[in-house]
Amino acid sequence: MVRKFAASSAVLVLCMLVFLGHASAQSSNLLITFTNQQRTSAGLKPLAKNKELMASAQAKAEDMLTDDYWEHYAPDNTSPWDFIRANGYTYEYAGENLAKGFTDDQSVVTAWMQSPAHRKNILDSTFQDIGIAVVNGRLLGQKTTLVVAHYGKQKPAPVFKTTSLPGSQQQFVHYGHRAQDLSWIITLRPDRDL
């Protein structure tokens, strides 16, 4: 299942996969390596391991175990991107894959690649960053291992530029996400606006 949401010009893609069983030999680093092998085989750039997405994936997995749910949305309606933003990742585009009960790292990535929705997240050229958590615990009365993968592309950092008018004491601060994109520039007059 794939869900796309637009929120503040950002998109989140969600997928989950279940395999009955209990896993214990999984590693976030190996899962990232196997994911990047799939990307490079498809001619895409590898994803960069991102500490904020690692933390958001960990928080999401722990929350699912604590509140005993297996969904993209928590029972209190907390969304995956709430976890992503709460851990300091400001995204332009984000996605989530979930898996549980797999016995090894390669089988998780293989299963994701066999699912069109999960495969789309792994091979989405928009994504630049990844964070994966692997957490053991009890979920819905069964001992299992949860895997949460968060994918993202960060919003560009704001650009600030200060200019003065010739022969004037007034300065203007220009703000925007890209210096070349004048449609996103906001001009502030320090004597009035700051």
C-alpha cells in the first residue's frame, strides 16, 4: 500500500510489509548497504545515512512497540512525518517503509524490492538520505523485530543577502530558499520590519 500526502509542499510516501516470524540478526548499517546496492544497480546515487532520520526511525519503531500498533499512523494520529520533523529533519520529500518478522537483512530488502510500493521508495531518485532502525520487542502479543526505514530529501537551507540602496542608509535583507529564485525572495526593511 502506498500513500502520498502533501503537507506544506512536502510529500510523504508510506509502505509496510509483514513476514511472519521473528528476526534478530538485523543491522541498520547492513540494511542501508543492501538498499544502496539496489539503488546503484539501478543507476541511482546511494542514499546518505542521516542521523536525524536514524533517530526518527528509532522513535517510530519504539512508539509502535510501546503503543502496540502496526500502522503508519499511531493510535493518537501521529504521522510518520511527525517523527521525522520531531527529530530535526526538515524535509521537502519523505517516505517510510515498514517491515516486521524477517529473519535477516537481505530478506527485508529483497521483500521490499518485490513489493511495488516499497521498491518505489527504495528507487525513488528524489530521496537523498536514509535512516533505518531495527528494534526487537513484543507487538500485538508476539515477539518480533520491527524495521523502520525513513527516506528523505531535505528542504534547501534559507539564503540571506543584505543590500543597501546607493546613497541611502537603508539596508534590505533578502530571504529565500534559492538565491536564483526571485519569486521566493522576501525583502525586509530593518528600520521597519526587524
